[in-house]
Amino acid sequence: MSNFTNDNIDLKILRQRAFNMRWAEQEADVLPFTAADHDFPAAPEIIDAIVTYSQAGYFSYTPPRGLKEFREALSKAFLKRKNEQVDPDLILPIDSAASGMAVIAKAFLKPGDEVIVFDPVDFLFKTSMEAAGAKSILFPTKLKNDRISLEGLEDYITPKTKMLGFCNPHNPMGMLYSKEDLDYLLTLSEKYGFYIMNDEIWSDIIYPEYKFKSLIEFGPERNARTLSVYGFSKSFGIAGLRTGCIYCMNQKTYEKVVSASLVDTTIGGISSLSQIAGIACCEKAFYRVDEFIQHITQNRDYTLARLEKMPGIKCHKPQATFVVFPDISETKMDALEFVNLAREKYKVALVPGGARFFGPGSAGHIRITMATSREILEEGLNRLEKTLCDVMGKK
């Protein structure tokens, strides 16, 4: 029996607890396909682990640099699932991948530095780096032959370039990178001496016909300046537990990350329950991720087939993530105006392209999250189609 049917979704609880533009923040008759989060409950093994730990009644301080069991579980999972050899003593558990990005930026950037940010990409790269005082240089991110083209990237590097933000798999475009692309990025890092903020929060959500390749597979020497983040919200549906980590390839960069995180002072860190949940994810719940990928593959294929028949919209086939990023420029509407119309008149909430969420290069696009049941997805796409027919003057 599938764990990803409409019967598995509790809309009453979602309307109480699912925030960040989702069910709890929308009117009762609006279907949200907004923040990249699950409509499904977490795996029972995760719930059981939290309950068992809690029943003992003690919630004492944890080691400042994270539970050894959690770091070791992460290291084993990285090797088994992604072919990444990561020393558990160079893994720093932290309260979400987003926090990890902010810590990395704080550790290695200062006012006056320049950073290269892909455009479009998730806004957290720009936000975290600019919070550390750096100036963002936007690299236009285009698809070419079913891959993100890195052509011309070297032209954006200056003597002030201190870091490059790298989202692998890419959000919101849902694309992967080839071994040649990864080698090229590392070669540029070695040549010019900049750091790479390597975000792999989506690295578990890969469609069956594709294979994930990581910078980390090239080994610690070539990744001396690579700082990676990983989180559990996309794969395991535990965004509210804020569970993530930073991992480094050498002691020098690790100590700088630890210093910036303030974990040794108890100001920074991650809760005990978040780590207990993370251990359960790594050791007992990847079967659930594999089942979820089967479900989301069906949702992706269904979504693409539906979009292909709608007026004023076109969409490439994502290789990873559970979002699609269609182009609505044919409607001649600003993405925010289109999204507002869809929500207010047709009761479906979407994420607009534009500077706020993904950068100016995302103008004329919308993002649709598919981590829900087929029934909810179908109704949401029906409402999107009505919006498009309205805008394009078709019935």
C-alpha cells in the first residue's frame, strides 16, 4: 500500500501547522503549491525515534559540535547514497541547511568581497552572502541541450571574487550537473582561489532516469575550498525540526565554520530532538525517500503532460527536485500579477518568478511544488489551466 495517497494527507493538521505560504497561511478554499515542503507525514520510524527519546524525560545539553551518532550516520549515508567520502569529524550538525549557508558566508566573507550567484537560483544564496557584507554578481543561468550552461562563467570572476554559490541539484530549475561541469567549477576554484558554497539539500530527490554527481566525489584535495550544506526537509518532510549540517573537506575550513557558528558557546547549535530525528532518517527512513521518488516521478510526468496542453505556458523536464519551473512569458503578464490572479480568482497559490525568490533572471516564470497527492495536484492544475485560459482569452 502506498504511503503517498490522498488518504495519507491530514488537511486539518496542515491548515494548523503548515506555514511558509502553505496551508496555514492561505484561505480555506485555496490550494497551495508554494514552499517546497511535503503534504505527507514523516516516516513512522522518525516519529518513533523522537517519542522514544522524549519518554525518558531528559533533554540535556548535547555536545556542542553535534552528537557523534548523528555525524557518523550522516557520513555513512553520504557514502552509500551519494558516493561522498566525508569524515564524520568534519561534519557540523546545524539547525537547517539555510542556517548552514549563513554560517559559511559569515565564516569566509567580509564587506568588499564579491560572490557569484546563479540567476535564477534560490534566494538564500544572495541573502546569506549579502548579510555577510559581500556584493552579489549575478551569473545568467540558461538551459542549453537539457543542461545548465556554464559558458562564460569565468568572465564573471574578478580579483574580488571570494565565493561562488552552487545549488546541486538546481532549485528552481530542477537540473543536474555533469562530471565535466563539476570538474570545470573545481578547476576555476583552484585557479582563482575562491570558495564554493555547495548546497546539496535536494541531492536525494533524483528522478530514476538520471544520476546525481557531486563535487565531493572529486576528493578532499580538489575540494579544499568547498563548503557543503545538507538538510532533511526535502527528502524526509521534517522542515519544522530544522535539521541539517555543514560538511568540510579539511580541518582548517571546518574550524572556521565552527567558530562562525558559535556552537562552542551554546549560542549556535541544533536541538537534541532534531538530531535524533536525523539519525532515524539516515539509518531507517531512506526506504521512504525511495518510495516518495516513485510517487513524485508520476506526479512530474502527469504535470508535464497537463502543462503541455495548456495555453500560454511551456516547461522543461526537471531531472531532480519535486518542483517544476514553467515559463509563462507568453501570457504577457508579470509573474507576480499572474500568481495573484490565480490565487484570488481561481484559488490556487503558486510561487512567482522575479527578484524576491529566485533573482531577476526568473522573470516570466512560476514554480509549482508537486509533493502532494495526485488528487490535490490534479485539482490545482485544473485551476491553473482556468487561469491561463482566462488570461489567454480561451475557453
